Amino acid sequence: MASTAILDDDPAVIEQRLAEDLAHADQALFHMGPILRHLLGNDDTSIFSDEVIARVRGIMADLARQLVQALGEAAGHRDAAGWAHEAGPGLAEMLTGNKALLDHVHMLALEWQLTDRLHGRQGIDPVLPPMLQELIASPDPDVAARGMNLLAAQARTGQGLRRMQLPLAELPHELHQMAMIAMHAYVADDPAGRDAAEIAEAALRKARLAATSRLDLLAYSVSLPQSGGERPLDIEHSGAALFLTALSVRTGLTREMAIMCTTESQMARFFLAMIAAGARQEQIATAFAAFFPETIAPPVPAGLTPARAGAMLTGAHGGAGG
């Protein structure tokens, strides 16, 4: 966001610079997917960090392993888990070829890297931030119970991602369906495999419908009346996961795009998203100090209302939906 280090007081000039920065951010997004797919298929990890690339590759392999294990169990394999670990990389490659699934896993890896950095740099609790403590202490037993469930989900997800693991039931419903489609395609040439895939899909769908994922619990938490107002946009109060969810809900950005906004190339988009979400200048400054410690947040230009900032986001290449 170097070009938006605002030295001009003319709101029209400031808004034009923000629009130009947003266009540059769009170009970075446009090239992200093809670059990531290239890196996952090759040893050159110079563009994205080794940690993120390794985690994405590992999670994709883990999702494929779970699908193959489900196939083995449906086919009556004696050691489905062991067989799944020995299965070839074909299904993982098919999953990696799905842009929506790849983007989701990539952003989860970035989210956890960001969470660790915020913990180390500013002491923001990765599992139990103040906002979640308040939900757990709620006099409403349902809210308190869901708060405890979110606490467990946060801890479980953190441990899993460090091990490069993600349960299939943690995928959003539409991505879970995409994984089912990939599983069917994987065994499409084998009649016995096709039969096993039908049985496996039924079992996996039942498990997903019975599960309340971490993302479901986060969305519920930021929708509560006591989560209204500006507090969820205070990164030190809400912590990374709830902050990113609130930013997504309040702007119409996908959660993946909200996470992407915290990267260097998307600084202008993040600035506009904070304005669109209704954040105060102090909250924007605090968020910049957390996510972009070497950059001072510019002042919100006069006349750049939340509605106008939201319209700029929607009109950009990334769009509100990412």
C-alpha cells in the first residue's frame, strides 16, 4: 500500500490511489492460484514460504488419505487405514486441481501462520482470546456451551494443522461435496470402486451433517447480539479467527478473501474492508500494527463511507465474494 501513504488531503485523489492499489491487489490474486498449483507440483517454493507450501501439500494428502480410507472401509478392507497411507498420490493431485478447495486449504494454512505470528509478536491468544472468554462466561447456557465447543475446535484445529491434518468434516458443505465428487472420479474406472464410493459417500455425508465445524461455530459466535458493535473488529479482543470471521460477515467477503486481505499485496483491500465493516480509525491502526507492523495505517479519507468502501470492494476483480 506504498502508493497510499497519503500525503494529499484531496478525498478524490486519495480514493483514486486506493482504487489503483486495489487494482494491483487484484493482479496478485489473479496469479495466486496458478502459482500455488505450480509450487505444489514442483520443488521450487521461493514464491510462497516453505512452511505454507508444505502445510498445504500435507493437508491435501491428508484429505486424500481420509477419502481412500473411507473407500477401503466401504469395500470391507481389513486394514483400511494402513492401506490408505500406502495409496498413491493420484487423489491428492485431483483434489489439488480443484481451485476452490485449494484456495480454502491455502487460506487455512495462512490463517494458522498468522495466528502463530500474532501470538508471538503481540501475545494474542490463538485459542482463548477475551471475546471467546466472554462467550463461555455467558449466562445463556446455549451460548456458553457453543463457546466451549469453539474453544475445543480451536485447539483441535491448531493441533491438526501443525500436523498437516484436516478432518473432512471441517470442510464447508460445498467443499465437502467437491471432495465427494473427486472421490467418485478417482474410482470411476473400477465397478467395485464405484460401489464402494457410493457407500463411502453416504457415511461421510452423515458424519458431516452430524458435525458442527469450527467455521460453523465461528460464524455463530459473531452473529450473536452480544458480538455486535465494534468489539469483534478489535483484533486484540477477538483474536485472529473471530476477527477474520467478523470481517468476512460484515463486508460480504468470503472468509478466504478476508484472510488473504491480511497479506502484504492486499493491504489496500484490507484497509477498505475495515472501513466497509465499520471499524473506527483506532481499530484500523491497531489491526495494521498487528498484520503490517512496518506500515502505519493511513487516516480514513473524508467522505469514504462504509457503503462507498464496500462498493469499491464489490467492484474490484476479487469482488465481495472473492
